[in-house]
Amino acid sequence: MIGSITAKNDEEIEESENQLIQRYRAKLQHEEMGKLKSIIEHPNDYQKEYVLAVQKVIKDKKDSYNKR
């Protein structure tokens, strides 16, 4: 009986840990997307060339995909 209670508690703990990990990952992804959006919208001099290069690659990929 005690073994089954412990196993159930272990499963609940593992499930709650996984939920916390997922929530933390989602928060980090949200923060990173915010940073990227900020850089794209307001790049400093150093970032401008990279932003333009990425935008060109994206545009080329879209154009290539649309030609199919």
C-alpha cells in the first residue's frame, strides 16, 4: 500500500516538474521573441546589416516558395 502511494506521489511530482519546465520554456521563448522583434524593429548600427540580410533571405525563400 505504501509503495503504491509513493509511486503515485512520484508521478505527481514528476508531472508538476514537467509542467514547470514547459512553463519556463514558454516564458523564455516569449522573451526571446520579444527581443528579436525589438531588434528587427529598432536595430542599432551593428545589427542593421544582419537584420537586412535575414530579411533578404526570408524574402528570397518566400519568392522561391511562391514560384512553385
